[in-house]
Amino acid sequence: MSTLHIIDHPLIQHKLSIMRDVNTGSKDFRQLLDEIAMLMGYEVTRDLPLDDIEIETPITKMTAKAISGRKLAIIPILRAGLGMVDGLLNLVPVAKVGHIGLYRDPETHLPVEYYCKLPFDIEERIVIVVDPMLATGGSASDAITMLKNKGCTNIKLMCLVGAPEGVAKMQEDHPDVDIFIAALDEKLNDHKYIVPGLGDAGDRLFGTK
Ligand code: PRP
Ligand code: URA
């Protein structure tokens, strides 16, 4: 069974409350998601491997630690996942970014694939899949299946808000993938939106509604 990490640092809770507010506009929503992604990134990258490097301080030579940043890939699920990329890139600027395009069919609520472009050496990388919303879990689970089919073996999922249904699906389909969320909400409604949630993340991020 994978581990569910709920990263509920006070700064994150505060920023998420503003994002949830229906009166918060796209500009603030985007900025807050960016800031939260960076704060969550601190925990998600906690076990990144370190290399020994030789450096010289003003006093002496020493063997120091440096993260093997070139081994990381960030994979946003389009569209809303795009809003979490820069926060992580601020922490690991040399990470590669791949894109997986999925949308939920409005009738069936099942994910439909429309785009996939990944770093050529994706199977060698530690992969962080990002998407603010983990609702039914269908999109995240399908994206991770696509990555596993390309040979990825070290995958983490970073979301903002999760529903119990989505967490359960992920843990059933991908017990090897740890999940990081900022909040575990109550349930899904009849339209498979997270309650209380924050509405449609893609529309709020890009101002399309
Ligand atoms: C949203 C969200 C997730 C998905 C979550 O995307 O960004 O990708 O729904 O729902 P699920 O867990 O039930 O699959 P959406 O399909 O609205 O596409 P968009 O980001 O392009 O708006
Ligand atoms: N997608 C969203 O953007 N929000 C939800 O609550 C569920 C799916």
C-alpha cells in the first residue's frame, strides 16, 4: 500500500483557504497554486538522492552534497497540472518537464487522452506527476499507467486537494506510488466534483469560465 502524505503546514492551509474561496480570481489563484507547489515540493523531494561533489570553501577543500537534479522529471496532467510546474522548477531548475493531456468526459467522468510528450529518458528518472485535483482518481491513475508503460519505476503523485475515492483508486491501482496532498476533502458530488473542493481547477487557473 502506498503512503498518503497530507502536507498541512499552516502556510499551505492558509493559502489553500484563499484558493477555495469562490471570490478569488485567476491571478491570485495561479500565484497561490505556484506558492503551494513550491512549499509541497520541499516534502515531495525529501528523499531525492544526493551526490558527493568536491568543492573549496574560503577555508578548505571539502566533499559536499548536491542533489542529482538531472534525474528528476515533472509531469503535469494538462491543463491544471501546469499550475504546479514552476513551483517545483524553482526548487530543481534542471528537472525535465513532460506533459500528459487528459480531460474528463463530462458524461462518463472518465479520462480521455489527447497528448503525451515525455523526456526521452523518462524511464531513468524519478517522476513527480502533478495535478491539483484528485477526484475519482481516474486521470492520475491513467497518467501513471502511461508512465509505467514507458518503463518508469519511481513515481510520486503530488496534488492539492484529494477526495477519499481518488485516494482509494490510486492506492488500489498503483500501490507503489506515494501520494502527496495538501488536504483530504469529504467526498465527491453527483458530478464527481470534490466537496468542498475548489471547483474546476483548470477553469479557475486559466479564467476560462
Ligand atoms: C481535472 C483535474 C484532473 C481531473 C481530476 O481536469 O485537473 O486532471 O479533473 O478528476 P479525476 O480524478 O476524476 O480524473 P479536467 O478533466 O477538468 O481537465 P482540465 O484540467 O483540462 O480542465
Ligand atoms: N476536476 C476539478 O477541476 N475539480 C474537481 O472538483 C474535480 C475534478
